[in-house]
Amino acid sequence: MLFPVIHDTRNEATGVRFTDEHAMIDLADGRIIGVPLRWFPLLEAATDAQRQNYQLGGREIYWEDIDDGMDLVALVSGLYLEPSEEYMAELRQTIAEREFALATPT
């Protein structure tokens, strides 16, 4: 039986761009995948500067400013699931706390 060959570098990200509703991820093999920002509420609520401050790490992208990331293997394979309402409620609370901290003078 033949098995598919998994190429380590094909799915590596080479860059990220944003539209109003999506993160557009450039992959090493020339593909571009769009991911709904609603799947990543912390990233969706981030400022443009925070979104642009990302690190590429093989098959993951990480935004240190917001402590959030994307696993490209899960995204490319379709294993990524939309977050549950319970998780979304926790993230909304985290976002509100971060916004309050930014608005409060030190």
C-alpha cells in the first residue's frame, strides 16, 4: 500500500497578511490560505501593530504580544475547530481585561 509523502517544508509559513475578516497565510510552496479571524478572538481584537509582530516557527505562527498562535498543520489539514462558546466567553473576558489595562493610566 502506498502512503502519502508529507513534506516538512511545504506547509511552513513565509508571511501573514490581514483583511478585515481573515488572516492570509503565505505558505512555502506558494499556496495562500485564509483563516477567519473569528477563530482567533485574541488576534481579531489585536491592534495592527500587535498583528504585525509575529514570529514564524516552522509550522506555527506566534504573536507574543497577545500570547496566541496558529498551528499550520491543523489549519491545512482541516483539523482546526471553531472555538466553543465557553472558550469564547473566557477569551472575551481576557480581551476586556487587556483593553481595560491599556486604557488605565499607570
